[in-house]
Amino acid sequence: MAVHYERDSEHVVLVTIDRPEARNSADMEHFKLLRECWDRFRDDDTAWVAIVTGVGESFFSGADLKTYVPEITKFQREIAEQGKTEINGYRLDDGTKAVLRNYPLDKPVIAAVNGVTRGAGNNMAFAADFRIASERAEFGCNFVERGLMAEASAYYLPRLVGMAKAKEMILLNPVYTAEEAKAHGFVTEVVADDAL
């Protein structure tokens, strides 16, 4: 399994995205696994707070577009043809629920951003209650360069940094270091890599 769920004795859950060979990006399977982690956390009354992080040099680089786009396109057809909402445990909204978009969760989530984050990885980090970044973390909204809509980032960013900075991030795709992200107000704290 490339998404790990661990709960300690202090009511803290650690969700780790572990797919370094793909920069911790997600195909349908990994979006499903991540959504299942959030479902498990939501439903466990003894789990009070979650920390989400990645392994290696990336936090979460969003959808693995080479595999995810063909998979989700085929899956959408199957769902429509069969008149179902779920097939083999997969749901059409796994990709959005996995990154906490429109996900009903009344417990705090901390994004421990250990490295590069892009696309849906930003969406999940921005949806978290706190974003703690290592010194090597960097943030970039690369939706525009891929011809995609940054709908979740467009929702969260104005609330975090204001409309002007949000438009700059979404439309111009600058890459921000952890310190720049903190200065702009969308990172709570920056810590040394080994302290994250």
C-alpha cells in the first residue's frame, strides 16, 4: 500500500503518501486509498488530529495525469453505463474527497509539507487547518500550464492570502519557497527538514 495510516497512543493519526517513484502523485487507486484514510480518521472517535505528509522529496504532487486521466475517463463511462455510484470500492469523487475538497470533517488536519507540492497536493495542503513546511518545501499551482481548472485552489487561496495573491498564484504559476509561502500567509510555520 502506498498510503499509510498510523494512529499513536496520543490520539494522533499520521497519513503518509508513499509513492516516491511518482513524486507522490496519485492514480485512481491512490486517490481511493487516501479517501479511505480520511474516512477512517473521520469515523474514529479516538482519533483527534491528523497529520498528512509525504516521503522523499515530494509532499504530494497531485494527480498522476498520465494514468489518472485515462482511468477516470473510462471509470466515468462505466459508472454512467451501469447506473452505479461505486464500482469495486472506487467512487467518482475519490479524487476530490482524497484532497479534502467538499469533505465533511470536523477534526483538525495538519499538512506537514516535506517537499515539492503541486496541483491537488496544494489543494489538500490549502484545505488543511495548518500547514507546517520544511525548509525545502515549495509550492506551485501548475494547473494553468496543464490546461486544468484550479477550482479547489481558487476556493481556498483567496481565504488564505486574499484575492490578488490568489490570482497571481493560480494564473501565473510562480513557485514559492517555504519562507516565501510563510511570508504570503499560506504556511503557518517553517521548520528544519529534520524537525518536520
